[in-house]
Amino acid sequence: MFETLIKLALAPLLLIQGLYVRRVTPKLPEPAGERSGVAGDGPHLRLLILGDSAAAGVGVASQAEALSGQLVANLVADYRVSWKLLAQSGFDTTQVMAMVDRTATEPFDAVLVSVGVNDVTGGLSAKEWGANMARLLDLLLWKYGARYVLLAPVPPMNAFPALPQPLRWYLGRRARQFNQALAELASSRVDCQLQTSDFLLQHDSLAADGFHPGAPVYALWANDTATTLRGYFADPISLGGRLVAPVAG
């Protein structure tokens, strides 16, 4: 009821502000660089990075500075990493599922999923989005045999300097609702985990558009993800944990 009242009261202003932000915010390209590869020595870790513009690395000049590049660079000290980046700027969860559907079936030990911002700015409710995320998790298990899925939370959109008030407040409120749905989903399954890192989003850590991560945020995110993956795959006793044998060739 409260959500409906907010929409009714603020709808005209939110629409105007949304159109304004789309018009004046620079559209940054996806960074150049490799989107798959094999690097490092040691136990074999098959890794997929999946999602929207943040997964794709928008906000930096090269994939080496983006999430994929910094994450792989972090992991290769301990693993032989076979990795792939499957991401598209502007995609919502439904579009990410369709992208997964179009890909070839192949095995991955771990999948990092970053999606949700474009659902927040769309018309979905948090409950509807949670149901879509559950379908995405099922698809990842069926398509890739994903042993472990890390879910990135929707970023705190109330901290995005590119957004004027009250649009910033409203989208931040919706982002919190979406993250609550994501937490409930993760707690109900044994094949995934919600990342809980809290990175301070300041002007000097964000991209030029005031919306996407900059290299410092990608570095923190990559380090947190690498630490979590090491902890999970190093413990064969924990639920779902396993030791990965080296692969020849």
C-alpha cells in the first residue's frame, strides 16, 4: 500500500527525473579485452562471471581493470583458472536468462552473478524479481552444472551521485527491497551465497558517469570474491565443498 502511494505521489517527478538522467548521463562503453581464457597453475577452477554492465566492466578502460580481469589475476596464484565473461550492459534478469539459454552447455565450478539494477529501474516488484532470480539459479544448475553461485547484491542506488533526489531515494529504497528478496532466496538454497561486502561508493571510486564502479571498486569486489571462493573450494567438509584435482593439459 505504501509503495503504491509513493508511486502515485511521485510518479510525474520520478518520470521526469528518469528521462533527464538518461539524457544527460554519458553512456560508457563496455571495456575492451579478453572475455575468456585459461591462466595460472594448480587446482583447476572453472569460473563464469555473468550479468549486466557491472559484470561486463563498464566504467573502466580495459577488462584487466574490470571485475573479470582483477578477479582472475587474484585467483591465479592458487588455481589454474578457466574463466568466461558472459555479460551485457543494460540487461535485466530476464535478458540474462535468455543469454544463458543461447550459450553452449559447459561445466562451471563457480558462477558470480551481478544483475538487478535494470530490474530496479524497471517495473518489477521485489517479489517478482526474486522469482526470476530463482529461475536463473535453476537454469545455471541445469545448463552449467554450477556447483556454487555467488550473488552480488544490488548496489546502494541511494549513493549514486548521478541520480537526483527524490529519484535517488526511491531507487535506493527499491534496491534494498530487492536485496531483501535476494537474501531470502539465498538462505533457502544450498547452492548459492549472497555477497555481503559493503564498498563505500565515493566520487573518486566511481566511473565518470557517477553510476558504474571504477577500478578501485572492482578491485575490492574482486578481492572479496576471490577470498570467498578460496574459502569455499578449500574445505572439502563444508556442505558442497570439494577439493579440485589438477587437470592435465
